[in-house]
Amino acid sequence: FRSHGSPMNVIEDNEFHQGWVRLGQQFGEGARWPRPRRILCISAHWMTQGFQLTAMATPRTIHDFGGFPQSLFEQQYPAPGDPTWAAALAQAVRQPANGEPLVLDDHAWGLDHGSWSVLKPMFPAADIPVLQLSLNWDAPPADHLAMGRLLRPLRDRGVLVVASGMVVHNLRAMRREVPDDQAYDWTIAFDEQVARWLEAG
């Protein structure tokens, strides 16, 4: 689980970017974990009816944001997809609500900034196949929890499962002139409550 924060983190040499670099260095020969054979990324920026899975051979880099410098829009993450694995995964990991296969998207989506902005510092060579899984906007939290349980065995098959988003993400209420170490009381309370729930399982 990685909080991706501002898209600028991918090009700025800050604590977030360096943290992703250090995390990526923990994968590979002689490292803490083996190099992933594949990556499955769940981004909070792709919400669909039913759970969907990218199934294109070359997923495009999606710049789903605005108001940032041109250098950010020039960023690319040309990691390959894996249509064959996507088809197999769609059959193995079913929709929690009805048991139907996951919906395969072979042309419309790609890798949005919730995925590539985290993966690029971690695995800059972009040589590990990446699939992206959507969130289902029609599903209750219980279905998303069930999906997490269905995905868990992938970790034992060489798949790195990356969930990217933020607990508190209200850009309309954000005050950019305030230092990074300050926050609204309600955001702190909500963030701390979610942390307690996560720690309690």
C-alpha cells in the first residue's frame, strides 16, 4: 500500500520519491524480496462498473491530472502488459458479487498516475509486466475486501500487488500555502481512525 500523493513526487527529489526508490531496491537478487515476475496495481483513480483489468500488450501512460508543468506530462512508463495473464487472471479471480469473470479492458485505459508515478521510481527500467485493476464504484466495501482476499495468493506466485491511493484526498479543501506538516483536525482524526482499523485487522 503506497500513498502516491501529488503527481509531482515522480519528478521531484523529495522524501516520497526517495522512499519509492528505496522500496524498489529491496526487490531483486540478493535483496529482501525476489524481483517480481509481474505487478498488479490497484489505483484509486480507475473506478468502473464491475472490477476491470487491463489486458493490452502495451498499456499507455495516462496523465490524468491538470495544472502541472510540462515536464510532468512528458513522463512515460512504457512497462509491458500481459494479455495472456490478464485473461487467465480474469477467470481465476472473479467478481465477488456474482462470480462472473473480471471484465477485460484491451484498449480504453492503461496505467494512470496512481500506478506509474509510484512504479517509475521503484522500477525505472519499466521491464516488468504491469496490469491495473479498477475499483468497482457499485460495490460495497465488503466486496473490495473480498477482492483483496482473492488477490492475496498472487503474492506466492511472484506477483507484486501494489495498492495506490490516499486515505484523505480532498483537493477542494486543500490549502497549498500551508506547510506539509499541518492538516485540518478532521483529516488527522479520520486518518488516525483508519490507521487504528487497519492495525486491528
